[in-house]
Amino acid sequence: MDLIIHPDEIFLKGGNQPFFYRCLLDNLKKLFPFSKFQRVESGILAEKFKGEDAERLKKIPGISNFARATKVKSEVEELKKAAGDFVFSADIKTFRITANRTWKGYELSSYELEKRIGDYIRIKKKLKVDLKNYDIDIRLNIGKNESFVYTEVVSGAGGLPTGSSGKVLCLLSGGIDSPVAAYQMMKRGAEVVLAHFQNQTTVLNEVSQKIFDLALALARYQPKVKLIIIPFAEYQKETVKKIPADCRMITVRRLFFKIAEKIAKKERCGALITGDSLGQVASQTLENMNAIYSATDMLKFPPLIGTNKREIMNIAADIGALEISNRPYEDCCSLFVARHPVIKSNIDKILEIEKRLDFSNFKADNFEEFIFKYDK
């Protein structure tokens, strides 16, 4: 089938629109290699698109909406025929016509075009025009030489095409929040690299597979996802031996940021991403987040900061990550959760305690890298 795809925020980009269109087109070609994509006056035309891929297309960053469409010449009689050829079910009694002229030099105004096509459908199909309480909306995208006629519009993810807003490093745990944070940054146009701190006390095949499956789930929406696995055994042991239990989570998360910053610079990433949501757990109070985030000077984004758990879980389910995240797995953070963790940390105390850990010998090359592409 053929689809007309309408980008979301690209129209706001003025003279930079071609760059954002190229990003979106490049992403679509890589994510859906069996279809043909080309830019047209009213958006992007997808030819020979597989119906089973429509559900994934709904979640591709940068798309406002899409619809199955008929391409015709921009002539009134051609538009009439295409509109009249739609199969109208017996329960459809009312309709409207919505015309959008991307080429403003068209011979008729939008209103005149809607009236002519509307009169044709009203007589041919014996339906009633109702501009507010309609059963079907027949839409026309009018270009200079070719136009598109369609009815059922499917909403997309919105935002900007992945790769149009730079590159970021997301700290991926084995939980629900961080994959959602990664996806939310993809929707803001960022290319996301994943970094996972491996709990080496429970390195089993199923544990590694869970992290791989989360990366693969995110690769459904970004053409290529790099996953970096960081071995953490040495620091796990040192932290348990040298850091008081109530401060371990804050200290180890500061250590995560210090390591992640080195890797981010090596990967040429401009920011660090976390799945933090304000007040969700003890380490995510204002005081503790301030202590943790001050570990490095690199820009940090917590895209879920004002999002509640139910909303996060809904997004996780929608992108196919929730079931994977719910598999049993003790990540690094789970090892350092104290029975009574500090809620309002004192940064001076944390800095003094932190001196007990020697971070000077860490090099940003002691890790494994994996590349994931969705090829189903």
C-alpha cells in the first residue's frame, strides 16, 4: 500500500527544513528497507509499505501522522474520481471534505475545491454534508502536479527525527525507566547511545540477554543503536567495603556519571541521560539528585523528571520494553540500596566519603560494544 506521511515539527524549521527532511527520510529508509520513500510537496510518500509495519511506524520519531492514500494528478476530475472511489460502509451517513493546498497557486481556493468535491460525493454517494458531526473526513493534499486523497489518519509519535539534534549517552539499567528515557530523547531528535554498568556478581546469559533485548527494542525506532557494557566488579567490591550503607547509592551513582562522562566524550556525545523521576525513589529527591548530578560538569537530561510511574509504564508497554524490563535482574543499583538510605544528603559529607574510592586508573576503553539494528 502507499502512505502519505506528514512530519511533525519540521515545518517550524524554516530554511533548515531540508536537513530535517533528510534525517527523517534516511531513518525511514533504514528502518523499513522494503519500502520506497520520497519527499513530495505535502510530506513523504511511502510506496509498497507493508501493512504489518504500520504499528511500528506510529512510534517513529518525527512523524505527526500518516494515512493510506491515493496519488492522482492535481485536476478536479481526477480528485473527484479518487474521492468517489473510497469504499463507504453502510453506517456512513455524513461526510466532510478537507482540502489543504501545499501549492497556493492552484486554480481553486480550498473552499471552492471542498465545495466541488463535496457536491460530487453528496450526489454520487447520497450522503449528507456535516462539517462538525461527520462520519468520514475525505482529505485532499493539493500539490502543483500531483495530489493525495485519503481518509483515515493515524497519529504518529511526533517530535523530531532521530539524529537531527545531536548525540547523547543514556545510562541503561535493567529497569523500566531508562529505556523510556532513551526513547523520549529519540523523539527530541537525539541519537541515543546506551551504556550499561554490568553487575558482575550475577553475570548470567539471561541477564545479558535482557539488556540486549532492551537495546534491540529501542533499535525499532532508531536505525542503529550502540550498546556499551561496562564491567563494574572492581568498583562494586570497593564500594561495599569502603562506603557506609546509607550513602552507597549516591556515591555509586556519582561514580556512574564520572565513568559515563569519559565514555560520552569518547563517543562524542553532548549530554548524559537518566531515567530519574522526581521523588520516585530515595536517590531521586532534590537534595540527592543535586549531589549526584554535581559529580561532573557534563550536561545531563532526565526526560522523565515530571512523569509518574503509570505514565512511564504506559510508554514502556507502547514501545515494547515493559515485558523485557519486568524480567528478573539485579542491576548494579540494586546492590547498593540500603534499608534506610539517606534522603537529604549533605554534599560535603558525600565528597569526603567519596575520597575512599580510587577512580584515577579508570580508562574509557575497558568495555564491550554491541551494535543493534532492527531487521525483522
